[in-house]
Amino acid sequence: MLNTKSLVLLATLTAAAAGVAQAATIDNSGFENGWADWNETDPASISSSAFDGSQSLKISGTPGRVFQLVDVEKNTEYTVSAYVKGKGQIGINDNNGLFKNVKFDVSSWTKVSKTFTTASKDSLQVFAKHNGSTSDVRFDNFELTATGDSSNNENSSSSNADIPSIITNGNLFELEGNDPHPLVNDTTLVFVPLETQHTTSSGGGWRHEYKIKSSKRQAMYDTREEFSATYKVELSNGSKTIIAQHHGSDVSTLMKLYVADSSESGLIDSQANNGIFDVYVRLLGTDRKEDRFALGTVRSGESFDVTMTNDDGFVTVSAFGETGELLVLDDDSTYFKFGNYLQSQDPVTREDCGTRGDSESWADCYDELNITKSKITLTNVKYSSNH
């Protein structure tokens, strides 16, 4: 049951001397006043087992969640923290593509935190939620602290940060489609498969992508990584492309993030050839069934922010303030890819209109469908991992 007792802007920044960290107020941060200032979704309750004081938050299962809306400064670095016990997650969401979280699994009260940088929004949700286990998880003493102006920080979507060298130095990632090279300057990657015309034997269309090298691949359940970027899409009507994915060793795809102007039902638009592109993600669960999550829509020439985290196989993909998350199937040799993998597919029938691995048939397909533009531009790119 959704509790909508109070949904107000709840925080003000505390004035401080220059160079001293500032705190944004999270009201009733330790739940000593019950549900006051928080919104909750069951199964959630107030517990007498606390880190500090006499009460804390207890969430007993999914979709249990609480959140509070807090005022923040734009383009500023913050750290959100809480004392926790059990298996769950805390984080922030600005309902505009900025989603940062930290997951935990601890048997005693432990302080966990996540540092992030705000963008153009001046308010965001601080949230806590269950993480799919069968046990209760508890939360106490939330805090949100600003470390100062970070308008030049690479996390800020208002500035174009340099492309991380971990992507471009050749040690971890390799490139599919070299001509033209996607790195057009220090801050921008451009992926254009209609120009590279790169093929693979099992592929279903031309591609232009970075992917983890075969020598660096590891089990999905042993991988912790985070990727974020601002995507600008310039696509012909009827185009369908994969802009990020996780592959397994047997070429099964564990995660696929699409931008598609097709007739696929159950999405936000689901209309082919009308110039409105559905952005959605498919995740392959441990039951070997795909779950699909609609995230938003975009038109050619527009941009949106994407964040992807892989926490030992628990994959979270966020954009447009929406999130798809699932514990995906494990695989002993997985790899992350991102860029522009243009599908050779009829947008109305959604049938492949070429032979797999056959570049000439794909060219004929694109001509028949009048797909003459497929350009994906990435800025504000970040990637980190335990590879």
C-alpha cells in the first residue's frame, strides 16, 4: 500500500563557512517519529531494533521501499549515508535519469554511503529499499552531506568530462568498427554503424561498439561495474538499435538497452515509423526468462542520461527517472558492450530483414526501410569496474 501522508520539499541547505561540508536536512532521519516526513510502500514498518535512539525502519520484502524528497544545490557533490543491517540498498533518484545507489549485505549495524553529483535538478528522492532476500533489512540515521560546488566534476551532466582512459587505452575494452574512430575529441564518442559497416558472424546488423576484451572477461556474479553517459540519438524513423548490453560466453544476452521506433507492444509509444523512439531494457533472469522494462521515449536529435550498475549480477538500468533491475542469469565469461548496434529488422513486423552475418543483405534491408541515419553521440561518460 502506498502511503502518501506527506510529499513536500523537506530539506534546506545549512549555511557553513567556505570549505566546510554542508548538510541537507533529512527530516526524521532515524524514524523516531514513525512515518513522519517519509513515504512508504509495504511491506515496511517501524522497528524497535535501532542503531541509535528507540526506532528504525524495517523492510520485510519486495516491493518494500521508502523515500523522502530533499532540496539540493545544482551541480554539487553529495554523499548519502545511513546505518543499515541486513541486505538492501540506499540511494538517490532525481526522476530525470540521475540514479545512484549502494547495495549491502551486512549482519550488524554498518554505515554505508554513496557519493554522487547533482545535475540540473534542485531536488531529489533519498530512498531505501529491500534487495530481494528473504530476510528483514533495517535502516537508521540517514544523512545527506554536500562537499561543495562540483560544477566541473566529470559526474555533472552540465559539463562534458573527458572520456575515461579505461575505455580508450586498449587495456580493457576493444573496438568493433574502427573507421571512423568513435573518439572524436577528449569528451565525445560518436558511433555510426552505417559508416563502419562492421559485421560479425552471428550478428543481426552493422555495429560500432566498445566491448570488454576476451582476456578480461569474468563471471557475472563476480563483476561489479558502473557505467553512465548522456546519449544523443540521431536516427531515421523506423530504426532500432542496441546502445548497451551484457553478453555471456554462449552469446546469450543478459542485458539489452534498446532505442526503437517499432511496433513492439507494451512500451510507452509502441508505434512504428512515427519518429518516437521507445527506450527500454530487457534483462534475462535466473529463470531464463526475459523481463522488459519501459524507461521513456525520445525523438531524433534529443538526449537523455543513462546509468547502469552491475553488482555481482544484480543489474540496474535507469533513465528518464525510471529503473529496470533484476538478478540476471550467471555466466562464467561475461562482457559489457556499449555503442550503436543497428538492427536489421522491419519496424512493423519486427522480423529480421536480412541473413545473420550477411552484410550485403543488411545493406539491402536498410535501403528498403529508408534508414539513412544512425548516429549515437556519448558525452559525460563514466565507467568503473573490478576487472
